[in-house]
Amino acid sequence: MGKAAFKGIRPQPKPSPAEMVALARAQDPSVPPAVTTPTVKAEPAPEEELVQLNVRIQRRLADQLADAAERERVSQRVIIARALAAVGFAVGEADLTDRIIRRRRGTSLARASR
């Protein structure tokens, strides 16, 4: 059938919400009406700007940090953030739960290359 067959059919207006409820009630009166409670959307916390912090430390300390991060299977940033939180700094949850492991140094790395 082509479009010409439907030319004489006019689209029916959509029923109002009240009419839809009445139709549903007529189909099965035993079903209770749905009650919805409006949800309050929490405002997303504003994302804090990330900045890079570079420090120069002794190789021995850097190796210890890398080894500790590998042992705990977290990033070195998490180890540092935990230490800062332990002495009273306000550290965000994202800094404490980072699971990305980017290993660059450590004593186990030096042992493997021997």
C-alpha cells in the first residue's frame, strides 16, 4: 500500500493524561494507580582543578615509594595522598582511591634488569 491509501485517514488526537488514566482503569480496575515521588537531583560536586606537583627526592626514597605502591597495587600518588591525609591535610576521595598503576622506578625494577 502506498501513501495514497492513507490520505483519507486523519490522525486521531492524542488522549490527555487524565484520559489515559481512565482507559487504564477501565482495562483492569484491580491494579492500583502508580504513585511516583519526585526525586531531588543532587548537585554534582564541582570538579577541582588538577595540578601537577613535581618534587626532587633521593633515589632511595623514590624506590621505596615505588615499591610500596606496587605492593599495595595503587599509584604512588595514592601513597602520597594517604600520608598527607594522615597528618591532617584535606585530601579528596578521588586522590585516595586512584587505582592506576604507573610504575617507573623501584628496587624490583633494578633487580629485574640485572
